[in-house]
Amino acid sequence: MGVNVSNFLYKTFYGKDIENITIYMDEDSIKEIHLKIGEPVESSKIKMSVKEIYRTQKVKGNMGYRKIKDNETFIIVKVRVDNLREDSSYYISNMDFFLVDENGKKYDCEMNVLDVKDVLTITTIPPRRYVEGYIIYKVPKDIKTVKITYNFRNIQNIFDSYKAVWEINMSDIPYIEEFPQNTRN
């Protein structure tokens, strides 16, 4: 899978149309920056981090508990995204992040959990503001490694794009009984 830079962008930069030229960048060749959970990364005045990660068998929303198979588990990822820009908003979504296991298998976020408290959805972050939210994945219990990935695409310079990768061993992810956690004493 790759990114095709359209004639529109070429014309914007160079002032003329192209007919037989396609600039193609293979997403597998994008440089990766490997980070620890809690470690931030910044690009184009956007600062981002995977702050916390948990695993659980129970996720409860306004519409009740989510069903899960015995051989599956939920991975709960808390992210923070800071828009450090002075005058432009940034658009972020839970669908911009992927979970990848040790074999390279990619998992999309769960979409039937949007009624769960504090989940990240499609969000506009105004200048000089931030958002925090949770992204929920359903994965097999027997995976060994969890990598949370986000592609930073630099529109001004596509060759300066990179993938942020936060990695943790499944055995190091704390288990919680239920998400969101019951805070009543």
C-alpha cells in the first residue's frame, strides 16, 4: 500500500500539470521511530504519546458489556495528542492508529465501543489544545507483542514522513477487571 501524490499537489508546488509521472511512496519503507509507552514524539507541531495500555475481558458502555470470545482480550490504549500549532486545527481519529502483533498482523480499533466513556473518536483539536482518549482493540490472547502505530505524514515534504511505534510485550501489559474502571469506593 502506498501514498500517491496527485497532480493537484504537483501543480501546487511546481505550477504545471503532470501527465505521466506518479510519485509513489511505499508505506512499508517509511522510517519508523520506536518508543516506549509514555514516551512522546513530535512532528509538524503535533506532539503525541501512548500514555497507558491495559488488557481486560470486560468493556462496559452505556449499552452494556461487549461480548468477547474466550481466546480474545481487549487492549485499551490511552493516547494524548497535543496541537502545538498557533493557528490551525488538527484532525485525529481512533482509526488513525493501528495495533500490530509480532507477526505483522494489523488490527483495526473496535468501532462498536463508541458509547464507552472517554473513547477517542473523530476529533478536531484547536490550536494550542490537546485531547486524551482511549482506543480499544480486540486481539487473540496468545499474541506476544503489541505495537501501537501512527503514521505522521508531512504534507510539505512527503519524504520526511515517518511511523511512530510504541511497543510492549503482552506479558508486561497490566490486567484490569473491567474498563472503564469502577472508581466508587
